[in-house]
Amino acid sequence: MENRTEILVVGTHEDILKTVLRLLNAETSWHAVGVLGCEEAIAKCKAHTYAIVLLGGGLTEPEEAKLKTEIKLIHPAIHIIPHYGGGSGLLYAEIHGALGTTN
């Protein structure tokens, strides 16, 4: 499907990552993929253009800083959003806020 917003989700817990991906991909205008860890996230960003990178809980501060720096070098206009939980309503609001859209 064309015109979907591409979202990369970076997590450290596989089960939580699967849940976040299921929630995001329930929105027909979004396409989310997930990775476990920094190096895989950076490799994905080198290979594909995402509108948003969602940083999940469990990443350390140095890991988050590295991701923000490396990804911004690859795609300066990308939105990088931390998401530490709080349910689907907050998750959707964070994505819509980054995109400047309403939900």
C-alpha cells in the first residue's frame, strides 16, 4: 500500500516489541517494523527511509544518544520519539504529534 508512514520501532524486549508493532500496524496509514537493539536500527535506517523512529523502553541513555546521533546523520529530517509505555492511546498520540496530524 502506498502513502503509508514508515515507522521503525527499536526495542529491547521481543514481546513488548511485537505488541507495539501490532498496535501500530492496526492503523492502515502506518507501516511499522521492529528491531531489537541499536546496531540493527542503524543498519535499517541506512537501508530504508523512515518517517519516525520510536525508541522503546529498555534502551540505556548512551544507546539512545548513539541512535539519535547516528540516525540524524543518515536522515536529518526523521522524527525520533521516545516511548516508554502508557497504552495505545498515548502511543497513537505520540505518532500523530510527530506527524502533525490528528487522531
